[in-house]
Amino acid sequence: LGSSVASCSASLGTMPTSTIAALFTMAPRCLHSFILVALLAAADASDKKPNIVFILADDLGFNDVGFHGSDQIPTPHIDELARTGVTLNNYHVQPVCSPTRATIMSGRHAIHHGIYMPFQQGTNLRLNISYTLLPQYLQRLGYATHMVGKWHLGQNELRALPTGRGFDSFFGYWSGAEDYYAHTCRGAYDFADGTRTAPEMNGTYSTHAFAARAVDIILGADLSRPFFLYLALQSVHWPLEAPAEYVARFAKSTGGDHRRQMICAMAAVMDDAVGNVTAALRTRGIYDDTLIVFSADNGGPTNGNEGTFSSNYPMRGGKNTLWEGGTRATAAIRGPGISTDLVGTTSYAMLHATDWLPTLVRVASGDVGWLEKNMPAGEAPFLLGDGLDVWDALSAGREVRTELLYECHPRGAYGEHLAHGNALAIGDWKILHTGPINPPDEQGWVKPPGQRDGLVYELPCDVTQEPATLDFNCWEAFCLFNITADPCEYHNLASEYPEVVTRLRTRLEDYQKTAVPPITEDCCGCAPIINSAGAWRPCDAPEEE
């Protein structure tokens, strides 16, 4: 075939461009050869697995990116992902850190993996070892798998670390919150390269270090096979630390509020990191061959909660709440397979963090049924509330989800009034019964200090209708909101539509039947230790070899 095409090319190169008929009369075999080559090329292109880059921001508020309407923090590189892809404005995560990360990696809802709150440093808690995680499935599909950044899903044993859960390489920290420069948490050092403690990173700002490693992975990637890069940035989680030049950039932008100034600076550093990653993809010529997902792990802590000031305005609530501001996260997706008709649009399709595993496995395999056929025998199956393949929603705008579970708890012996509470959305309607974890300073609608008036937000919220007082009765009884017409949860309609409340509560009971209580420390063996060098280590590898 190769010699035939070559001779045909030589012959056709001598033809007058106006003599189209000559193609058929002089060289019919050439036509057949070129058609065959074109078909083979098309088949090769359709079979090519896309690279996947999943960027997870920490504590980033819905109102902390430009593409949601705020001009307080310029985020041109993150905005570009939305502008050249699809903005996901009805995408939900768990209301706090470890639960969302566990959900993304396992495809299981918090009600099944049992992680409702973030892991504390020094605990032996970890994500269920019996689960096959997203990078493990992608390895089976031929992907090179890399993780950079924050893990926060267990560090007590080697098999609980990223390199024990399907990542070929890891560069970052195992715990949840630590110093951006010294990389210390609760009195010990936590920064690793693979399973090796990496003391040489002491003094390097984490976002810069993570971006540099991500760029190195992309520039050094073997392009004969696809790669998966999970970049879980520390930004913008407390402690509030950023390079001085970024802090100075926002000296007059936040009404004198230092907390907000630091969040702006940290978000700007993060945006530059995203820009470095996309620039590296362009340098390798694979930007348009790479599916890029950008997501926050929960709504931002706001109004001084946790000593910081992200913004989810105009939505109600923030981190550690089941208000929309706690779970409706900043997200966008761009890359191959997305219909050109959807590029640059905003999707209000119902999506959840549980959906990434089945969706990305479907994209990587090209087979709708691959996950079901290849889930290991004996592994716990996906249940009601776990992830769905939503690629048709993302790529073609078709409705897939009609229900979305925020959180719920088993009825009976443990009681259902736990953690953040119980909430479920079906279609336009959401019921909410708040739990004991519901920070009082995050109950309302909080505009960030220094933000100018008159901004137009993407969400259909009429800020002039914002209630002057807070309604706290969602603790005593279920509240009801039409989150399509009222995503900012201004109007509790429970008394007007009691039959809707009853219908959704009845459906919620189906989810509660399989909900598990929070995991406890009797599940997971020994705890991580601080070794002789002052570094956190897994208990089965306390010292460097």
C-alpha cells in the first residue's frame, strides 16, 4: 500500500489542478489507495485514547473565577478552559475535602465509602482498600498515571498511598492542610516524591513546585501511550500564604480585608499554574488531544469561617454546609469528544463528583459497558447514589441525571441527624434538613469584601430579592427549594408544596437504606508515625531505605 500511494502521489503531483476528471480516468487505483488511507487514518484517530488532565482546586469559591462573573480575581487561564469548553454550573461535590476526593477516585458516594469529614493528620483512616480506583482502571487501559499535589485519602501504610492505589508516580503531600513553604503539619514534615520523603522541597512554595512537576511530566511524556495526570493543588486552602508579588497585586482590591486579599493572591498563583500546564500541553502539540477537567473540591469557606474568605456569592452557604454554596462547585471541561455546538456554552445538566470515574473510564475505553464488564469479581457494586456515566451530558448535551444526592445518613440505630445532614434534589426540587455540622457564619449570602456592585452573575439569582434575615428552620424540619428558579435558595417553599416534600422524603429513604455510618479507626490498622528525621511516614515504612 505504501509504494502504491507513493507512486500515486507522484502522478497526481503532475496533474493540472483543474483536471479533476483525470483522477478517475488516469489513475483509478490511486483513488482506491487514497480512500483506503483516509479510512485507516480516520479509524486510527477514532481509536486514539485522549490524555486526561484532572485539575482539582482546594476550597476555591464559586465566585473566585472570572468566568462566573467576578472581576475581583482575574483568572484568564482557568477562564480559557471554560471559554474553549463547557462551563458546568450544576455540578456538585461533597461539602468538604476528603469526602470529595474519595468520591472522585472511587466513584462511590460518601454514603457508601463512609468518609463524611476530612481525615485529621495522624489518623489511620483511609479510603477502602478493596475499591479499584480511577487510576487503576486507567492503568488497565494502557495509561501512564501520575499524581501531583494533595492526596488526603490515607497515609498509614504504603498500600494506602497514591503509589499503592494506581499512580505510577506521586509528588506532593499525603495529609490535608500544611504550610505552603515549610510543608509541615502538626509538627512534622509531609512532602514526598514517590514514597520517599523529599526534604529538598522545604522552602519551595507548593503551587510552584506542583506546577513545575506537572510541566515536567507533560514535557517528558511518552506520547506513544496516553497519560492521566491528577493535579490536586493546595490552593486556596488555609494557611493563607502566597508570594509577596501576588499579595501586593491585590493591595487595593479587597476593601482592606487581609483574608480576602490573600485568597485573591493564592487564586492568582493557581491560575498561573494552570497556564503553565496548558502551555506545556501546547508545546508538546497535545493540547487539543487532551481532555482537561477543572473542579473545586467543595464550596469555599467564607465570611471568616476557618479564618479565611473565599466567596460563593450570590449563592447561600459555604464549605461544610449542604447549601448550594457548599456543594455546587466551580467546574469546566474541554477537549476531544465534546460537540463543537457546546464549546463556549454553559451546562446546567445535573452532575456529581461520583460521575468522574465511570465517565472517564468510558472515555478512555471507548466502551459504554467496559466498567461493568471489568469491575473485579467480589468488589462492592455501585449502588443508588454512586456514579453514573455522564459523558453524553458533557459531550452532547443530553440529560443523564435527574436526581442528585447531597448527603444522607442511615435511619435507625445511628440516627439520621448526623454530619452535614440530609439533602436530595430531583429535577427542579431540593429538600434539605441540616445536620450538626453547619457553621453559623456560613448560613447566609456574603458578598466578598471589596467586590464592586452591579456585577452580572451566570446563576439566575435576583440579588435584589436576597432576604434580609436568615431562616434557620431547616434544622427542625425539611426545607424545600426550587433550585432551578432559585439556586440561591432565597425562598423556602415547604409550607406551600408539602406534597413535594413528602415525595422527595420518600425517595430519600431509598438512599438511606444503603447509607453507612462514618468509618472509624478500628477499620485500618496502625497509624502513621513521625520518624527520627521529623517526617510523617507510613507505619510500615518508618525510615528511608
